[in-house]
Amino acid sequence: METPTAVVQQMKVNLLGMSRKKMEEYLTSIGEKPFRAQQILKWIHHSGVDNFDEMTNLGKPLRAKLQELAEIRPPTVVKQLDSIDGTRKWAVEVGGNNLVETVLIPDGQRGTLCVSSQVGCSLDCSFCATGKQGFMRDLTASEIIGQVWLAIKSYDGFNSGNKRIVTNVVMMGMGEPLLNFDNVVEAMSLMLDDFGYGLSKRRVTLSTSGVVPMLDKLGDISTVSLAISLHAPNDELRNQLVPINKKYPIAVLLEACQRYLDKQEDTHRVVTIEYTLIAGVNDSLDHAKELAEVLRNLPCKINLIPFNPFSLSNYARPSKNAINRFWLALTEAGYVTTVRTPRGDDIDAACGQLAGQVQDRTKRSERHRQRAELEQPIRLV
Ligand code: SAH
Ligand code: SF4
């Protein structure tokens, strides 16, 4: 049975995910001066403090008031896995037996954190482990920014003064960030804020499979870098791989990308086109040529992601030769093209392998399991 204290605690306001503006509004609403927001934000996001008693530049009465009304509650890490290549993955508990995953990919001076935005995903792309899990719910802003907080904490980055453990954030974990718009925008504003994590707009990237109306809305208020999960050069193929294409086809999506760029002050910005290469599906020379043609008018660079296998999927990663052939065709067509090296695949932390644990409300995971079983080739021994 729940104690009365537990009930009171549940009602406390979590300050972890509040942007500067929200925090100022909150302080005003409890009769405090809004400038205190800057001090509190610094304690939380610069010093990693989750206890009001440690906020020594706040007066005792304010600390006591906050103690009573509010809390700083990061999500709970239930598992941490380290890959032989230095990649670290956390499974984070977000209530109701649900887990989401966060991955840190260290690379020289850089540390890229791959952050989740939803528990599962409703969009059901055919090559994505998260999609196969179905959808449970959106993460709160605290649960999103909490992943950055936890990652830095995990390396003792706050105490050592080394927040540079996370130099880049990519919204490429579980979920479709544009379908959790408000919370993602709130969390990203903390990533960019000097009183938060102070990352430059080039180092915070939102990846989307193409929710066009939300992309337009994002362009009106945000300056973060944009990555588009394209994966196919024509609508017929993209309809199969990325079902949301039936609603917002390639031409419509690419126009929205151009509008996003047009809204940015800085004229040199480009969109990153992500293209997961799947053997025999979208990796032929003709596909590469068609892609080069389709992207002709958009300022972009291309990131090729060799497919990362997971159970329940019948797709395969192309051969090195096929990947090189695709890369070369795009490079020769004048595109800056990179091939993403799979990182952390020994701990299932590579792109598309994040599955966490989702209490699926759509019952899609069950359908997929049954279908995958039916589709299993019969093995002759
Ligand atoms: N929902 C967003 C962000 C999360 S997916 C989006 O779709 O953009 C992050 C990236 O990983 C996307 O480009 C996605 O298409 C890619 N991805 C998904 N499954 C993959 C897999 N099995 N192998 C390689 N890349 C994958
Ligand atoms: Fe969702 Fe992105 Fe996976 Fe598609 S690729 S199912 S949009 S997480």
C-alpha cells in the first residue's frame, strides 16, 4: 500500500526537464524571482546536483520551499553495458516496466550521445527494431534531458568538471522525435542553453523519418541540425520501408527540408540524408544514381548506414563491395558521402538495434512475431 509520503512525492514538480523559460514561469508561479532559474539550472546541468540542500547560493527558505514542492528526478538506470569499442549503452527505466536505451559513442575528442524520445515508435519502418516493438508513450522532457544528465554522471563528468564527455547529441535513439514535439523541443532548448549544456546548434541533431507538418513547425522555432531518414530514392520503395512516406512522399519531404534550411539565418547549413543500406533492397548502382538525381536541388550530405541486423528481421547488410560501389557513385556525383561504421554492435547499441522494453499498446509486436515465425525459411538438416 502506498504511504502518504509517496503520494506527496508523486505530485512534486520535476525541475530536471524545465527549460529556462519554463523554470522562470514556475518560480514566478510560486512567488519567487525568475532570475533564480539561472542559478538552479546551473546547479542541475553544470554541477549535476539533484538535491536542493546543495544549492548553497539559494536562501534557506527557498531551498525548503523547493524541497516541499519540487524535485530533480532523473530516470533510473537499470543496466549499463560497455562495448569493446568504447561505446556505452544504458537501459533506462521509465515506469510501467518500460525501458528505453541511450548510447554514448566516444570518438577521439568527440562524444556523441544518441538519445531516445519515445517508448517504442508508432511508425513501423520495416528495418528498425524499435519500430517492431510498437508504441507505448512519449518520454517527458525530464526523461529526455535526463539521458544527457545520466551519461555525464556515469563518467563522473560533473565532479571532474568534464562535461565534454557529451559534445554532440543526436535524437536518433528510440522513437520519432517530431511525434513528441513539445517535450523534445523543451529538452533540446536545454541542450543549447548556456545555463544547460551549452552545445552549439550544429552539435544537436534531430533525425526524423519525415513528419512534414511538424518539420515546418520545428523550422519556425528551432535552429538544430536536421537529419532525414530517407532510405530509398523513389516513393514505391520508400512506401515499403518507411510507411509514413505514403502520407508525406519524397518530393513533399524534400521541399519541407528546403523550407527548414531557408528559415535558418546561417546560409551554409545542409541537411544530412540518412540512407540505411539493405542487401538486395535499396543498394544497387541504379538506386545510387536515382538518389543522386532526387537530391540534386537540396543542399545536403549523405550518411550511409550499413543495415544492422536484429532478431525478427529478415534483411541483411550488403557486402563491402556493394557499400563501396554505392558510396563511389554518390561521391562521383558530387555529394559529400560518409559511411557510418557500426559502433557497439556487440552490445546491440548500433543504429536501429535499440529495443529497450516496450509494453506495446498497439499489439504490433505480437503481429510481427507471428509474421516472422511464418516467414522463417524451412531449414533442411
Ligand atoms: N525516428 C527517427 C530517429 C530514430 S532512428 C528516424 O527514423 O529518423 C535513427 C536512425 O537509425 C534512422 O536513420 C533509422 O532509419 C536508422 N535505422 C533504423 N533501423 C536501422 C537498422 N536496423 N540498421 C541501420 N540503421 C537503422
Ligand atoms: Fe520509428 Fe525511426 Fe524506427 Fe522508423 S526508423 S520505426 S521512425 S524509430
